[in-house]
Amino acid sequence: MSQQQDPALESVAPARLRSRPGFGTLLVSVAFGAVASGVLNVANDLVAIYALGANATQIGILNASESVAFLFLAIPAGIMLDRVNRIKTMMWAQLAGGLAIFSIPLSWMLGVLSYPQLVAVSFLVGVAGMLWSMGAGAAIPGLVGRELVSTAYARKETIDTSVGIIAPGLAGVLVAIMSAPFTLLVAGTANLLAAATLLWGFGKKTAAALPAPDSTPRIGFKQSFAEGLHFTLKHRTIRALISSSAITNMGLAFGSAVETLYFVKILGFTPQVIGLVISTIAIGGLLGSLMVPALVSKLGEVRVLALSVMTLPLAVALIPLAGSLVGIGLILVIAHSVLYNALMVSYNATAYGLLARFAPDEMMGRQQGFRLVFTMGPVPVLGIIGGLAGDGLGLQPAMWIWVALTAFAALPLLALPRSGTLIKG
């Protein structure tokens, strides 16, 4: 039978979260990080397209450079996060990312901005973002307690997506007013504010508010690696989630490589319209974060996961349909953005709750590292393939390939028990 959540626990969870030291500070930092991400998602590709004349293949390489860190650095980062102060690591990551972003408008003002620099900055920002997201994922259970992890993740997503509703639309306006390179000044400043918030909020916090990774005996890299790999692969449910997430992310990477060009070249969207579309992504995420607790309570984690993944291809199909149905293209794209991201948030929130339920605190960093290698490792390759497909096959056929890739993500979940009950091994 599917697991049910105690209504009494659900009703008091928000108040209990507010009483947890440091969680409110983390949410403020998340808000600044959402501003940075929202602006960067709009402006980065537009810098490449408008300032440097990039084609679909170059956009694919640019997007791949943001995620290649997951393939090579996620496991070492996970091992490190099980040994160091995770909050301080997040702070330094945001600081480094902000400074890297500032180099783009500076180079543009000096007339020396180049495509290789844009790729290098995207890589550095990707590394910083990886450390930020892994650090937050590893720190939340220690901050709020495992019984509140799912609620805490949903609250984090609510803040993230609420801010994200405004930031991309603002970015589209700023691009039109002050050009894409200068718009990145806003993203860089938001990154620095996210780091400053953590420094202010946790600078004088006691160790009790943070995980204590040094409380267990230090082991070598080889043993840490082996323990993390074994823990990640031995659990039947986690194996299925990793496989499904990997396929979904590969499809998203493939589609993202050509999506902005598709909007500009096929649908004729302006930067302001693109900003509006990305703002609706945040609306979908917000709706998903608000719906997760009730859905899990009624259906159970496995059914919510399966329902989300099985509906994703229908959401993706709205994009290529927008190029064929003249007059309602923008409506279909907005519907895609809202539905797709609501489904993705429901999937991710449930998966994260599952992860934290079975992973001890001293294993959170490593478990995330291995999971990210499997789920994000293929992303750079599929980003490049997506760009090549857009140039070679055309933008419209490439979008239908994205639909097909997303449909395959439901297959691994067939191995999960149909009753919706979570299993431990």
C-alpha cells in the first residue's frame, strides 16, 4: 500500500521549518541565486547569438560547457562535501561564479569578448553551480531534520521559482535596454549577494546548526569512492530514479541546444518574449512545488514519479507543434513551459525526499556526487549532439527528437512496485 503523510505533521511542518536555525537564511540566499540563474538563462545564449553570431552547434557547446563539470568533478566534490563545511563551500562557489560572470561585460566594454571566453566562463559558472546545488542538497537534512526534508525541498523550490517568475522577464527587458553582455552585471551581482547572505547568516552560527562531517573517522579517497558507488547502486528505487533522470536530462540537454534558436529563427520571438517564456517556466515550477505534498500524500512517491515522467513527452510535444500551428505558437510554448516544469519539480521534490530518507548525513555528498555523474554526465554530449542535429537536420525535426528521448524516461520506472510503496533495497 502507498505511504501516507500524517495530516497533522503536514499542517505543522511550515512552522517547524521556521524554527530551524539557518534554514531561513538559506532560503534568502536561494532567492538571490534564483535571480542570478534567471538572468543568466536569458542573457548567456543571447550574448552568444547577438554579440558573437553563434550558430546552433556553438550554442550546444556553450550549454555543454555549463554541465560538463558534473561528469568529471561531481564525485570528488561529493567526497569533499562529506568532509568540509558545506555552507562555506556554497558561499565560496557563489562568490567565484559572480566574479567569473563579471568578466563578460568587462571584456565586452574593452572590445575583447570572444566565444572561447564565453565557454570558459560558462564552465566556471557550471562548476560553481554544481558545488552550490550539491552543497544545499547535502546541508538541508542536517538543517531541518529528515522528517521535514520533502517539505523543506518544496519550500526551497517555491522560493526559487517565485523569484524566477520575475527575473527572466526582467532580463529580457534589460537585454533590450542595455544589451545582453551588460545584463550579466545583474546576474553577477546576485551571485555575490547570495554569497554575502550565507556569510552574514552563518558566520556566527553554532556547529549544531550545520552538519558535522568531521565527527566520523576520515577515510581515504578510494574507500570513500567505493562506499558512495555501492550505496548509490544497491538501492532498487534509487537505481530506477537515476536511470529515468539520466534519460530526461539527456533529452532536455538535446532540446536546450536548439530551443533558443528555435524561438528566434522559427517562431520569431524577440528577447522580451523569450524572457516572458522563461518566466512561465518559473510559474510551472511554483505550481509543482505547491502541489507535491498533497499528491504524495494521496498517491505515494512512486505513483507521483511515474505520473510526472509519463506526462513529460506530452509537454515537450507542444514545442514542435508551436512551429506548425500558426497563430497560437506563443500559447503552446507557454503551456509547454508551465506543464513541463510543474512535472519536473514534482519529480525532483519526490526524488530528493527519497534520497534524504535513505542516505545518512555522512553519505549525502557522495550519494549526490554519484547520482549527478550518472544523471548529468551524458548532458554535455547530448547538448553537442543537439546542436549538430539542429544544424544538420533542421530545428523542427530536432524538437521531435527531444520528444522521443523524453518518452524513453518512463521505462526505468516500470521496475518500481506498482503499489507505490517505497522499498529499501
